Amino acid sequence: MSRIERAVISVSNKDGIVDFAKGLSDLGVEIISTGGTATLLRKNGIETTGISEVTGFPEMLEGRVKTLHPLIFGGILARRDSVDHMAQVEKMKIKTIDMVVVNLYPFKETVLKDPNDIEQIIENIDIGGPSMIRAAAKNYQSVAVVTDPSRYRSVYDEMRLNGCTLSLETRKRLMLEAFRTTANYDCLIANFLGRKFPSDEFPSTLNIGMEKAFDLRYGENPEQTASFYIDPFSEGVSVSRAEKLHGKEISYNNILDLESAMELVREFSRPTAVVIKHTNPCGVASADRLVDAFVTAYNVDPLAAFGCVIGLNRKVDMATAEQIGSHFVDCVIAPDYDDDALEHLKKKKNVRLLRTNAPITIDERPEHKMKKVKGGILVQTNRHVEVNESMLKVVTKRAPTKEEVHSMLFAWKVCKHVWSNAIILAKGERVVGIGAGQMSRVDSSMIAAHKAKEEAKGSVMASDAFFPFRDGIDEAAKAGVTAVIQPGGSIRDAEVIQAADEHGMAMVFTGVRIFRH
């Protein structure tokens, strides 16, 4: 690359720009600038040519048109290795521009300040900035483009040490960063406006628009690298918006388990505790007091709960903190903590404590669920039919008791958040046994009964999908299960119902499947 002689500087985020521009000027680079940036640079004694002095046109339409001019874009886009290009710019008296330093109007910050001020949000959609960035990035072999203030120091140092030039490798990195900047900017705009204005559920293109929150120590396993990306416009309570108060850095697996804990604990209005291992619950309970809910949930399967993630839907008090502190726990997420409870939990150096700063309740506007596959992404809605007592269809000779119905609806909510094939055994408002992720439903039934031990007697059973054979019901009856809630819909429903009748069990159909893969 030839020596950098002229640079256009137009920045919204002015952090570090004075020092960078002064460094460029000291290297002999001519500075061209716009509006507030030019004013700031001149105020700091940096010789600056105003954009209007170059174009011969004033900035107009309240600043909407400043840089959109052939004398600017011709200077950026002209290929230095093209005889024809260089002849044209010479004929039109266009001076080439060798560097573009631009960051964009604060669209994201404007949305976060007031998401309902549409007029101000629209005004903060940058037009000239992205155009200059893309033009410079396209012509990266001749033009350097700098969009991130954190790059100023390294760019200046390289220029200072190399005769005011930048290597091709550096320009390639800056080019890629520039295109990612404009792509993400457009994604943020499209995603926000897609939520505000009428839009198809599944548009013809999918814009992700995520921003890196932080790098993780590793992925699922130590040999895998990983990062956490977040949606800056995500609404409501979420792991991505939770505040970390204490403990080691959050891991990849922690985030997955915390998400599972939050999504499950949302289901309940009474004080509830969920205990998560490897994204599956190993204990869930509701009670009048949070401490009782936690103790009950933890004791469902204390062996599995070692090193667990805990989700709570109430402010953590001292009694609950003391119980949590008596176990080895990886993470806790809750709406808030009493001061003494927080200090008590902080005695455990490594436990990660997260606070949502808002009630953890049912998400009224759940985001789409996505799963990446090679070469594509699966996208689906995250809305489930809420099953209540009025929807239950009794299919056995014996109808369930009120107590059984209450327990079945509790078990059904838990079952929704367990990997298929999923079987839940419950009594009252507590889980007593969980069979998760088995390839056959009867195996899940047997595991749930094994986990429950003697607590299986008198329990109810929930299944995330229909029973393909009667064997799952027979196994449940052996363990002492008295009632079953399931979607129904098997070609062998009659056989399954007959098994329940033979065992004197009550069975209800929901007509709703709740697979989780």
C-alpha cells in the first residue's frame, strides 16, 4: 500500500479520536472531517478540512446529507491499480482518500434509552457512515477503514513504524471488521423494527444481530473454544441480562444450565426451587417458604444434585442461603438476595451468584428457539399450550381425585422441561422421580420409579408424549403410581387405557405433546 496521505474522520463515538487524529496529523496525514467531529478536532488544535470544503456543498437536511458526494466516494472507491480509474478521478479533479475512520450513529443506545421514541430511533439510523465504511472496505487494497476505537493505537503504531503505511494483512483484518460492523448494524435495525412493525413470523431471511458479551474459558469440553453472544434488544428476564454478583467466571455449561433453571422456575407462581444437572432437573418443589422448597427439591436426588445449578423464583433469605451453603453448588440464579444471605453465600469462593433484578415469571413474549445444524438453523416458536384442569379428558373408569389432578398439573409443567423421552413422578407440589432422555419410554418409566424408590407409592406420573405400549403403565403400577397424565394419540391408546383400568389407575389425556430434543 502507498503512503496514507488523506483520511476522512466522522465518528459518533469520540473516545480516543483526538489522540488518533493528532497522531495522524503528526505523520503528515491530511484530515477531512464532518460536523461535530471537525469541531472537536479543531478545538484540540488539529488542522482539519471540513467536508463541505471538499464537496462544495453544505451539510444539509439536518445533517442527513454530509458525505454522500462523488468527490468523497470517488476518492474512496478509485482503484489505484486501475489506469482507467485514476484517469477518471484526475479528469474530475477528485483527490484520493486513503483512510476512512468512521463509527456509526448510536442506534442501539437510542433504542435502549427509549424503545418507544420511534422518531428519534429512525433519526439515529446512519446512512452516510455505513456507505463510507462499505466503500472503503470494498477497496481495501488501496484504502484502510477503521471502525473500532480500540484499533486506533495499533493502527497508529504500525503506520508510525512503517512510513505511514499499513500492511495488506492489517487492511484485510480491518476490512472484515468493517463489513461485520455494517452487517450487525443493519441486523439490529431490522430486528428491532421487525418487533415494532407488522412482520411475518418467519421472514424470508434470518438476521441474527448478536454482539459478543465475553469469551468463555472453553466450550462444553476443555479442547473446545467458546464465546457468549447476546441480543442487546432482548426483553424480560434472562440469563444474558442477569447480573453476576460473585464467583468464578461463568462457563459454557453454566449458561446452558442456568437457562434450563430459569425456563423451568418461570412456570410456578408459588415459592419454587429447581435443581439442574446437565440441563435436566433432578429436583423441583414448591412450598409456602422458599427454604422448604429448596430443601425438598435438593433431596429428590441429592446424589445427582452434587455440583448443581439452582433456580429460585423468590428473593433468597438467610434460611435458604444457609441450606444452599451446606452443599456443593455451582451456580444460583434468583430475583434478588437479602444482604445477609448474599454475604453468607459469598463465603463459598467459587459459587457463581446471579441476580435477575426482576421477578422470574412466565415470559409473555417468548423468543423463537433456534438450533444450529450444519449448513442451516432450525427456528420455531417457543409457545406451548397451557394445560389446565378444564382441558383434561378422563379416559379411564376411575376419575382422578382433586389431589391427583393438582399433582398431575405440577408434574406436567416439569415434564415440559425434561429431555425426551421424559417421565415425571410427583406428589403434591414436589417431584419424587425423573426419567429423562431415554430412547424408550418404558426405560424412562423404570428410571423415574428407581429414582423415587418408596416415594413412588401414591405418586402421579406425567409423560411428555403418548405411551406406544402398555409396558410403561405396567411399570408405573408396580412402583405404586396411582394416576397418569399424558397427551394420548397412540394407535394403542385402548391397550394403554385398559392397562390403567386393570391397575385401578386414573388416566387423563391433554391432547398436547411436549417433546424436548
